[in-house]
Amino acid sequence: MIGRDKVIICVIITIVISAILFGILMAYRNYTLPMPVYNINDTINMLKNDPYEDEDFRMFRLYLFNELSKSHKMRDITTGKIQEFTEEELDDIYKSIGGKEKILDYLKNINDDEKRRDEVKKACYELQIITDDELVELLKK
């Protein structure tokens, strides 16, 4: 009876540990996968040049940059081509976007309280380009 209980406990512990390890491996795999895009050149041009000169679009560009900076790779969905980016190339893209500081300045300078609240929540929860602390700081105004 005691031997059977030990076997059951060992099996349950093995299953739990296996599930945890599998989850960790899948999360790591998804984190390092190349960012899928439809056209690599168009995406790079969009990241480097804002065709709309729009601050709201700048937030979206920063979101895409953050996704790209996880793996440093883009994969073209249609052709399967993968392009890797160096730190220098990523720095150029970040500078062309204006960085997080430019986004924070934009959010601070919105005069309409309701619009600012909506944009700040979008930047924090949907795009995840600002932290909760920055959210609280921006909503104090």
C-alpha cells in the first residue's frame, strides 16, 4: 500500500514538472521566433519613415519595434525569407521613431483629458509601450 502511494505521488510530480518545463520551452520558442510580416522591405520603410506624420502612428511603430527587438528577426510570410537585424540597425530604427521619450511627450501634451486618458490606456494596455508607473504619472495631470 505504501509503495503504491509513492508511485502515484512520483507520477503526479513528474507530470507537473513536465508540464512546467513544456510551458517554459514553448514560451521561449515563441519569444525567439522571427516577427512575421507580409513584406520585409515595406515594414522596414514604415518603421524608419512615418508616412502619416502622426503621433498615434508613432506609438504603433514603437510597438512594432519592441516586437522586432525581441528576436532581431523578421520573416516574410509570403516568401519565407528571414532577415536578421544588428544592434546598429535597430538603433537606427529606434532613433527614426523618436524613442519612448517622444511618445511620452506626445501623451503629456494632449490637452483633451478624455483623449489623453484613452491614448494613455491604449499605449499601456493594448500596445504595451509604457509601464504602469508611467501610466499613473500621465493620468495624474
